[in-house]
Amino acid sequence: MPTPQLLAGGLRLVTLDFSYLCGMKNAQVELEAETLPITQHKSDYDASSITALEGLEAVRKRPGMYIGSTDAKGLHHLVWEVVDNSIDEHLAGYCSHIWVTIHADNSLTVRDNGRGIPTDLHPKLKKSALEVVMTVLHAGGKFDKDSYKVSGGLHGVGVSCVNALSEYVRVEVHRDGKKYEQEYLRGKPKYDVREIGSTTERGTIVTFKPDPEIFETTEFKFDVLAHRLRELAFLNKGLHLDLVDERESENGHFRREHFYSEGGLQEFVLWLDEAKTKLIDKPIYISAKEEDVEVEVAMLYNTSYSENIVSFVNNINTRDGGTHVSGFRRALTREFKKYGEDNGFFKKLNFAISGEDFMEGLTAVVSVKVMEPQFKGQTKGELGNSEVLGIVSRCVGDALKVFLEENPSQARRIIEKVVLAATARNAARKARELVQRKGALSGGGLPGKLADCASRNPEESEIFLVEGDSAGGTAKQGRDRHTQAILPLRGKILNVEKALEHKIYENEEIKNIFTALGVHVGENEEGHRVLITDKLRYHKIVIMCDADVDGSHITTLILTFFFRYMRELIEKGHVYIAQPPLYLVKKGKQQRYCWNDKERREAVLEFSGGREDDDTVKVQRYKGLGEMNAEQLWETTMNRETRILKQVTIEDAAEADRMFSMLMGDEVPPRRAFIEANARYARIDA
């Protein structure tokens, strides 16, 4: 089955260098630039379609208000603003190919073969519509319903914001047999829109260089761009997307990826579930339309214990869900519960089935197209249109009724999985209650191994989860006893990816983490598992493991546990990973800690006067925390003034879910393929 990706996706769950986890396979796809002949347009799209709302004055003063931040996330938001315009052309039926190119100077070009931005005079502003689109905030064809029936950018700020936040922009338009161009410096046109030649092609080419005066970094990340373009290919079947990086070349070829999908959401859900064992033969696919709302769903059940629902509105990833996801959940629970009750699957249970039981082992992609979406918040993270809930619920419900009637054997497998999930959930509730009751009886339930801090203020308190009793003992000696607590962990904790939930609460190390942190698991009104954090004892949770292969494995096990059972702590910014140094370089009384090979080489050259073979320079390679004494561990890894901590964040929950399943799950082939694809990132230390 064709898929729109030719790479092993990168784990971007954490903001540290997990280079051994996030390699990208270079597919070296060579494609001819596609051209489309000029055709009669289906609707009028000219300068009168462009509606201008306000100017650009505030964008450079307060960029965070418009793009969320000025860090790497805000930088890449600029790309999405430009690409979204091309996607809207595709949704309108005029664009079949989008090219994204990162240039050697970290400028970036987005090209499409859509209709091209209008260049004739705007009827009110008396200047070229192209200049209006590029220099007036909230100006564009999306505000004219005859130009775009569905658009992903109604809540955004448009390409004019990209112009305002770039030191240089050039736009070239191919339209009506002619080429036009205009250049801008920090949002201001260098000259009027001008004609520069003739063409048989059509489309828009936007090149921009982000302004270093605005952004903390101006370096585009290939894997970030690749992930979103792959996602867009799944969401827009039949659309070609190319990504080229002119900063990297191998054997004279630039790094290049091509994304294309014939199957759309069905291939999307298969890709997400690549590392899981399927419970049913193929995805359940739903496509329907009601009241100008298009509903598309692909869902697949697997043998895992987690749910993964990814949702979109007009191609925008709604990470916080919204009314479309609520409608999907409502329909699925209603129809499957009715089918199970009508066929006697639940009659032997002595407890009630919960909505969460129907979600265990479910991977689903829910995509809706809405003419006038209403989002909650500037980041478009949650859909608010109340009418969409009922529409999605009816469309999904009607389709599931047909599926359940026409596929009794697959329906039976799903309902049997639901019964197992309900039984395990009931056992897990009893296990949680037992752990919490024992904790209460023992006067707070703090683990005996925990060396607590004196402070009772969670905001200033931090806890180190330390690999091994030996390193834990050293950390206890070297810590700041007022604000730093130490919890040693013996060996490798349970791999929660392969364990039933009630087994997790019986594991001693995991019980210690729960009780030490002061959090516990409960259920909300809908029966969904939630983490209760109102008594969280530390606002900084630091994973501190050895800087070797075993330490990396233990870190990944702990991260898997936090992602599956304490995700709220990650989302609220409480989880960090300590970065102990790899080397100590010494010569006489001179010494320097080094965190990577580059720093080690620089220190050796500095201490030796430029000689790499100087025997008087000694290099100690730390393979474990236990090789440091208490003073060294404090100085390098625990002292707030000198340490390096990396905060764990979730950039894309669906990608993180897929990666943890692949790395820690039962399926070996996807993990083997990932290792083979990324072997070039491995390093053997002498």
C-alpha cells in the first residue's frame, strides 16, 4: 500500500538531543516540476475577493501574540502560514503540488501550482492585491466565501505576518500567462508589483528569510517540516508535497523527501499503528457530509492498552480535541455499547461498562471540514462549534451501525477486547485503591528509600529519580537538602507498554514514584482515567540516569511510564532529564567537564597547546553516575548554577505514541527497521 512518507519519524517528545532515536532516512526521490496549463476558473478570484481588515503595525512589536512564540515553534509557524495558503488552493480544487525548499542560508521557499495570488488593483485600496495580501494583516481570499468554501487559516494571521517577521521576502506569481514579482524588507515593499515575463505555468512562489532580530533561532528543522508535510499528505489524498534541504547533500544530491497518499486517512491510521498488532483486518472508514460539514474518520483497533485519537479541522491539528472528537466518542460508545448489550456480551459482568473501555486499543483519525470553524484560543487547539458535535455523532453512529451488522466476526473481536478492558480497569481500580489505602495507613505512604527535602513548598522543591542505589547514595550526600529530594530506582522499571494496568500499580518502583510525588489516579464522570495532581509535592521531577546504553534504556522506560500514566505532569512542564557530563579533561591543576566530543576535543587542544597526542592531558570517560563523588555530582548535575537540565515536552502526541509503541512494544519488525535506518547515528565509544 502506498504511503506518503519515506522516512522513520523522529521522536520529538523531548527537547534534548536524542539523536540515536530521531534519524531520518534519505529517500533521494527525483521528481520533475509539475506544471498545469492555464484553465477557465471555476469561480471569480480577483482583487475584489481580497478583504483587508487591519494593518501590520503591532506584529513586529508583539510577535508572540500572532505566532505564539519567537522560539523554534514560532519559526516553523511561519512555514505553516505560507503552506496553508497552498493547501487552501488544493481544497478549492486548483493545486496538485507543493514544493518546500530550505536554502543554504536558512531562507525557505514554498511554491505551489495553484491559481496564483491576484495582482490586479484592489478596488478599495487602489494597489495590487498581491501587495495587500503581503502587507495588510488579515487580508486574503479566505474572507470571501466565493473564493474558498473551506479554509484552515481563518483563525490565523496570514502570509502578511510572515512578511512582517522576515528580514527579506520575495513573491513571484504565475497567473494569466504572465509572471509578477515583489520584494519586501521587514514587511515594507522595495517597489511596486511588476511584470517580469510570460509563462505557461501558474502558481505562487514565496521565499522568506526569518528576521534574526525577532527569532531566538532561524534554523529550520528538516524533521519538523517533514512530519507536518507527511501529515498534510495523509489529510489531502492525491496532493504531492516535496521537501528539499539544500543545506545537506550526499554524493551531490540534496536531502529530499516526497509525500503522497492515495488512501488518505486509512493509510494514516495504518501508519500510526505500524508498531502495533491489529485486532481487525483493516481500518473502519467513514466519510459523510451534513449541513456543509464534511466528516471523515478512519479507525483501527489493536491489542495495546492505550488509545490514540488524532483530530483535525480543515487540516489543522486540534491537539486538545473539541466538539468533533466529543461527537466521535459519543457515537462510538453509544453504538458499541448497544451492540454489546443486544448480543449479551456484558451480562456476566458484575460492574458497569465505562466509555473508556471502548477506547482501549483504539487508534483513530477524525477530520472535519467546517466553513466557519470557531476555535478556542489562538493556537487553534480545540474546536468550539457546538453544531459539529451532533453532526459527527450522527454520521459516525450511522456508519458504525452498518459496520457492526455487516462484520459480526470483527465486531465480536472488538467487543471482547472491550470486555477485557473493562475487567482490567476494574482490577486496576482495586489495585490503585489498595496502594492509596496502604499509603494512608502508613502515615503518608512515603517510600523508605526517599530522602525527602526539608522544604514543603512544591514550587521550590525538586525530586531526582536516580538510577541505582549507589548513585542514589552519592546524590543524597551531594544534594541541597533544603530543596532537593532523592528517590533511587533499582534496575529497570516495568515496561508499561507491555503490561496490564493493574500490574503497573503492583510494581514496587512505580508505586514508589506515585507515593513520592503525592499524585494518584482517579476517574472522571465519563469513566476516563485522570491523574490527580492537586497534592503534587515537587514541581520539578528530574530523571537522572547513567550516560550509557543502559542509562538511556532506563530513561526511555521512565519516559514511557510518564507518557502513558502521568502525561499531565509532562504537559504542565514538570518533567526534566539531567545531563551528566561525559568527560573530565585534566592537565595538572587544570580541569574541565565536557558534555560531548566537541567540547572534549576543544579542551584537549586548549590544555595541550594544540597537540592532540599530548600524554600529559588525561581524559576520564564517565560511564556512570557512580564514578563521580558527591562533590562532582553536585557541581556538574545538581547545582542550579552550573547544571544542564532538558525539559521534556510533547510536541506531537500522535507521533510520540507511535514512537513509544515502536520502541517499547511487542512488534519486532518495525523496531528492527528503525534501528537499521538509523544505524548511521550510532556511535561506539572507545
